[in-house]
Amino acid sequence: MKSQTLNLLKKELILGNTIQTIIWMTCCFGMYFIPSYPTYIGPFYITLCIMMTFALNQSSHDILYTVLLPVRKIDTVKARFLYCGLIEIVSLVFAVFPAILRLKTSMPENRAGINLTVAYFGLQLIVYSIFNLIFLGNVYKNPLKPGIRYFIAAIAYFIAYALCELPVWIYYGMQENFEKGIIKELPKLALIGQKLNDTTGEFLKPQCLILLGGILIFFGVWYLIFYRAAKQFEKYDM
């Protein structure tokens, strides 16, 4: 059964949304080099890529042809989930290079939001998890009509993005007055933003804990919604 899943994953990688995946992945990677640009926006293009993968089923009848093969429905779902999870993780692996480059060079600080810190990678995994929970966790109720579920998931993505950025935005808003001594002490939310956004290594331990939490949440959510989606697809009438 494992070989069936690997063969279906190979089909996803070769015959699926390949060109669009490369385009969106390139856009995501390139946005990390923009001096002041919201860091969470680049990975949003990866969610577009995931939605387009399902949307292509409407014209190519991919799901219908796949289930006619001697494979289990659960293997079809598993291959698609592995593909979606893989491109999400790869998008963050690619972000490590610009993160190191920004750290080692004199590139300006990102004033539009969080820098490419260790905490960012954990928070982005959590944002991905929220998107996956809403979109992948429900799309197999009717995989040929992903539009509405993607719209809801996209709204949730931006709400999660805003909540993750809020402490950093507050910190930026108060940073100048704090450094000038006008404000003697930062409020708690601004302190959280300072710790999330720090690139000096002073708050590396709490940032690593956020990264670890993001990893656990990402894979925990992936595991739960996979079995949920598999049950939905078993009930889906082709």
C-alpha cells in the first residue's frame, strides 16, 4: 500500500499543478528579499497553489480517473495531503537562505512586520495549520468545488496573520518612543512583539519553543484532518 501512495504522490508531483507550483514557489521565495514587506504574504501564494491543484480536477477529471485505478480512496487522499504538506514545508525551507542572508548582511530591517526570525517559522506553521484545518479538513466533502472553502480558509489565514503580527506592529509603533526614553516600559503585548522580532539571539530560547510548538501543531493538525478527509472522501459519491 505504501508503494501505491508513493506512486500517487509521484503523479501529483509530475502530472499535477507543476508549473503553477513552481511559479507560486518562486514568488514566495522572491518576496523574502523585499526590504519591507509582510513576511506572511509570500506563503499565502502556496495556499493558492494548493487550491489550484483541486480546481484543476474540475477540468482534468483527475479524481475520477484516479479512483478508477486499483487503489484505495484513502491512498488518493494521502498522496494529495503529502503533496500539500510537502510544498508548505519546502516554502519554509527555502526561507532559511534569505533569513541567513538578512542576518549576515546589512539588509534593512523589515518594518512591515516580523523579521525572518526563528519564531516566524513556528508562527507560519501555525498559520498554515489554520488554513489546512479549514480548507483541507473540509474540501473532500466535495473536492470538485473547492472555491467557497478556500475563500473561508483564506480569510482565516489573514486573520491568523494579523493576530501573529499584532504584537510586532505594536512594538514598532512604540519602539522609537521607548528608545528615546519617552516611554519607560513597554506593555506586555509590545514586549512579546520585541521577543518575536528579535534577531540578536537574546530571545532565542522562547523563539525555539515557538518553533517547536509550531512543528507539533502543524503535524498534529495534518494527522487529524487527513483521517477526517479520508472519511469524507469515502462517503463522497463519484
